[in-house]
Amino acid sequence: MDTGITSINDQVKDASAFAYKLREEIGTVVVGQRYLVDRLLIGLLANGHVLLEGVPGLAKTLSVKTLAQAVAATFRRIQFTPDLLPADLIGTMIYNPRDGAFTTRKGPLFAQIILADEINRAPAKVQSALLEAMQEHQVTIGEATHALPEPFLVLATQNPIEQEGTYPLPEAQVDRFMLKLRIYIDDKVKEYVVNIVFATREPAAYQLDLGPLIQYGASPRATLYLTLAAKAHAFLQGRGYVTPQDVKSIGPDVLRHRVIVTYEAEAEEVDADEIVRRVFDGVPVP
């Protein structure tokens, strides 16, 4: 390892020390959720949104609220329901009959950390209201555009068991979730990331017999998100450089909601996690 990388590594060790203290602080409230807490920290560090899938009772809400308190960020929890309206999220224009003027009433989306609880219970028009906020960190109310506070992080939950009365998230919506750091990443590791993502779209090019099982592979955005998430993962380990193991550790969380399986895969009970696992097993590690 040359002196440049050594210098970066030393700087990262010092800069990442806060992460250990933050873990300890969250651990005093949330017990036994190290995996979840680390992924929340990666999302916060990499300025990316997180989609949490799990049954009720896994301390998802408590973890997010505790994280917000630990970093002194404003926090709002929004319960998504079938009768929710876009204005209930972003706000609306209020007419004042006294002077005939409109004033802006901002919605709960104007906070730094948002918990979108059971996001798939709201219809598509409500889910789409989040697109501008998540991508541009701004919302449009009437004719005015309002910037959202920074950092802005959306943590959405969905129950994988209950399907009645739910609305599946469109691909454009889930692609906004991720799971800016200047951490060293070798060209071979960059190529490995590209190969992993490309293998979900063209598995035959990597001698993977997965073509009949994949309807849509991961989008180009996945390459960027996987790189950023791997950097954040390395940062949390106190390293200033990314290894292939960082990519393999965080890869399933970045890719599982971006790989759409075919009916044939569903018939064979092969889910996206299994396909991602086969991709990582089949693509050579540098």
C-alpha cells in the first residue's frame, strides 16, 4: 500500500471514530440490531435513502428515531395509509379570505430524517410525491419550489407478509433508495462493481445460467450506489480503501430491490436474494 493510500487510511480512522461512539449511543436504546443500525449509518453517510423490509416488531421505528436523536436531527414519522394525499406529505396552499392571499403550509416532509412507515400502503400518486423530494431534495407546492433541510434522509418500511390493501412500489420509486465519501477504490474493485451490476442484466456474458430467471436487471444507478455504499461500509470499518469484501457485504442490500424476477423464477421459488447470491458467486473476485 503506497503512502497516499496510507495517508487516506489514517485520516479515515480519525474521521470515522465518531461512528463507533454513535453505535454505542444507539446501542443503549436499541439492542441486537447491529445490522440495521449499520445500514442506517451507511445511508446517512452516503446521502442515500433506505428501504427497510421486515415484519412488525423489529425495532425499525425505534432505531430510526434513536438515530435522529443521536445526531440531533429533526425527525418525522409518517404513517402511510390508502386515503393519504400528496398534500398530506409535502403541504399545500392555504387561502386567506381576509386579504385574498395564499400562504404555504409545509407538510411533515420538511424534516431531516423521515420515517415513511408502510410506504406500500399508499397509492401511487402519494408515492410519486416522494420522487422529487428524494432525488432533488426539494418539493414544489403550487408554483413555488422549496428546498428541504440537509441532511435529508428517507427511511421507508414495508411489511413483506401482508399484501392485501398494499400498492407495490414502482421500479422508478425503489430505484431512488440506496442503502459523499472520498475513499480510495482501486480500478479493479471499480471493475468488479461494474461486472456485478452488468451480470444482473447480461448473465450469459459471465457464464451464468440466470437469463430465464431475471426479468429486469439492476439499473445503471445501481453501479453508482453500490460504489458509494461500499465506500461508506469501508469507512465504518475504519478503512480508507474499499475491498471486494465491502462490495460483497453491502451488495445484496443495494441490489435486491433492483433485480426483478420472472414468473419462471417465482414458480421455482427463486427470489431476488438468491439471484444476487448466484451473481456474486459467479463473478470472479479481483
